[in-house]
Amino acid sequence: MVAEAEDTEDESYAIDCPVLATERLVMRAPRESDLEQLVALADNRHVAEMLARMPHPYGEAEARAFLAMASSRRAGIVYALTLAGTGTFVGCAGLMSDPRHR
């Protein structure tokens, strides 16, 4: 990963999202084709209870907002986790930066 200071007042960092692959998993940038599986997995009250920023219910509008945020890369990096053999989307992982809390 490469962090580069951007020319903005808040000095945010953009982080590249290289594809990472293991024998079982592929980590890559989320994409539009993940939308249906993202909604199916995220629209679960038990999952939302464990995450501070995930709304419930979680529908297509929330998933589209998440994908837009993930593609902006201005606040950090988000990976889609997929199964290497099938490409099945199984979740997300990320690192978010907050310029107020370096």
C-alpha cells in the first residue's frame, strides 16, 4: 500500500487498493457486481449490532452509499473479501483514517 498526502486542507491520505490473494481468499476493491451479495449479507440485525456504523435494515441505497464511499478512497481503504475458487463475495474489511485522530 502506498499513502500519499493529497493537496487538501485536511491532509487526508489516499491508499492504493492492490489485489491480495491467498489460496482461499481474494481481497480486492468492492465493485457494483457485489451489490446484491452485500445487501444479502449486511441486512442482518445480528451483524449490525456488532458494527458501530452499519444501519439496519440495510438495503440497496445503503449498499450504494457504501460502494461510493469505498471507491472514493479519501478516508482510507476498503477491501471486498471473496472466495478464491468461486469469486463469491463474503464480506468487507477496511482501515479508515480520521484526520482529527492521527
